[in-house]
Amino acid sequence: MIPMKNLSVFINDKKFEIIQESHSHFSIGSLAYEAEFHSNNHTIDLLSVGKKQYDVYCENISETEYDVWIKHHVIRVKVEDSRTQLMNRFKKDVQLKSDNITIKAPMPGLVLAIETKLGDIISPGKGLVILEAMKMENEIKSPVHGKIKSINVSEKMSVEKNQTLIIIEPIE
């Protein structure tokens, strides 16, 4: 049995306080959930929440951040335990404006449509590219407010996993 763990989970920048009571039992506020993640070492994994099951694809962005594809949506998830939160308090809160955001293909597929143009100013959640993968159309959305600096693909182009699609210059 794992020890009880308090986690802060940010889903698209909205914060949830979660208590992990055991490997598969979690509480969010006064609500209890039973959830398990089953990795099958393939591209698609299985997430069970109660009696419902979902096919998901997770891409590790950093030590604490993931892009999760579930039901045709991409969700940016950041998970912080108490140690990570403590470390973040001591880090300098400086992020250079010149740090561009690179949008990469989360899986191999075919670019069906490009929903933006070079130089466009976009908001978080704005559709960027429609990627067909495993016979499903997946809309890749912007995680930030910014300006389109580069479009590295074209319509009807096949892409590989982690291939750069679009580069965005963040705007404050």
C-alpha cells in the first residue's frame, strides 16, 4: 500500500487538490473516485474511472507535465506533489519572453487541415491543426496566447510522432 499523498493537479491551468489514498483511490474535495491507468506499452493506454473506460494517449512534456489525449481533446496536465511545490517556491519566477512554444505531433498521422496562418495572433484553446491518426480526427489546440512564428507542415502531409508542427511566440 502506498502512503497517502496530497497532489496539486493543474488541468489546462485550473487547479485541483487531490488526495491519493491508495494506488487506485483518490479524493477531490468530498468526492471519492476509483481510477486506474493501464499502460500497454503501445501508443494508446486505458484509463478506468469507476466503471467507465477511456482510451488515452499521454505524452510526457516535462518532469511534471503531460499532454493527455482523451475523447478527441488534448488536455495539458501538470502534477505537483509536496516536494515539487516546495522546490518551485525556491525557483526564480523568471521566464524569458523569447522562449517559443513548439507544438509537436503527439503521434504519427496525416495533417488534414491547418487552422491558422503565419503571423496570426491566437488565444489558448484556438485550433491549430487537425491531425488524422488511427482513423480519428484530432484537433491540436494552442496552449498559450501568442503569435504564429512558423508553420512547419502542410495539408495532406504525413507526420511522425514528435515532429514539429507549429512554433508559437508567447505574448503576455
